Amino acid sequence: MSIVADLETEFRRRVSDRVADYLYTHDDFLANLREAETEACRRGLILTDATTTAVCNYTVSVDQAWVTLDARVLKVRRADLWTPNEDDPTIIRKDRLPRELQQDLPDDWPERTGDAECIVTDVERGKLRLVPIPTKAATLKLEIIRLPLVPLTTAPEIPARYHLQLLPWCLYRCYSTDDSQLYRPKFAADALTEFEGSFGGPVSANDDLWIGNRGNFRRRHTRFF
């Protein structure tokens, strides 16, 4: 039996809906469990990743100022720019790029070119701005916090210790259903409170894209290897 099946069994036990034909369908439960995992990731910032190429690594071309992040990226914790040596590509220069706000940069920052020294995150949502505009091809490697990579089917991607904590969201959705046999607003509110106790309240669309060790925000590190 899959983890999703185990979670559904527990869900049906809690709502006393264990006999087919179910009042609450499997498809509805699975849709709400997927939504619960997404909400848990948005609110609790659970999934950290520095190795999945599709969401962590971005090719930077010469004169490319902007890097568009994968839609699954919620937060950036660290940014490293890996630049091959032009004469010997086996030698890689690795720069840890700090984050800056555009208000703290010189007036001419949008036009500057050269070796990238920092990243600006407060210009356009879902994008990083390299400053100065790099004049060499490189790879931007990020440590991020993200959403699940694929829709949930047999098991949540978040750690196992959080799996049961997803069920209150499913209960909240179930008890909010416009159905006389399921609609229980008090139970729905209690379930939502329990979920928020585990993962936090709703996330504002204005939340900053960059989080991490503030002590490193204004420190640039360079290494060769």
C-alpha cells in the first residue's frame, strides 16, 4: 500500500467516510492532499535544494542581465556564479554573490558591465538581476527553497515526519464542501487552525525572494578550483 493510500485511510477514519460509495471521492482527496503539500511548502519552507539541475542551475550567457527562475522556486538562500577560465576551461572561478537592493546601488547600476558582483532581487518577481551585466559566460548555481518537483501521486516529497500534518488541510477542504452531509464550518475552522499550527499562516505575495544568513548578504567570496 502506498503512503497516499495510508493517508487516505486515516483521512476517512477521521471523517467517518470508510464505506463505498464514499461521500468524498478519492480524486477530491488526492487533489486536496496535493494542495496541502504545496501549502505546507509555501508556508513552512520545507524543501531545500542545491542539487536538482532543473531548478538550481541556470546558464548565463555573455551580456545576459536577467535570470528567470523556475516557477517552483520559492526562495533563494545562496547564489554562486561559476565562470570557466577563457584560456583553460578546466579552471573554474566560483564567486559567492551577495544580494543587494537597487536603492543601495549607484545610479548607473543598470548599465554597468563586467564581472557580476551581486544579485538584485527587488526589481522583477521571479527573476534575479546580475550586477554588473556579466561579460563572460557562466553558470549560476543556487541553493533554494522550492515547491514539490512533480504532482503528488503515491507519496509526498516532503519529509515523512510532516505527512500526517497534511491531513488537517484535507479535513478543512472536506468540511468546507457545499454538501449537506459534509459541510461543517466549525470542524473546518478547527482543521485549518491545526494546519496553520504546523506550517504557519497564509503567505503574502510580497514576501521577499531572498532568505538566508544576513551576515553573508554583503560579502562576496571568490575561489578558484
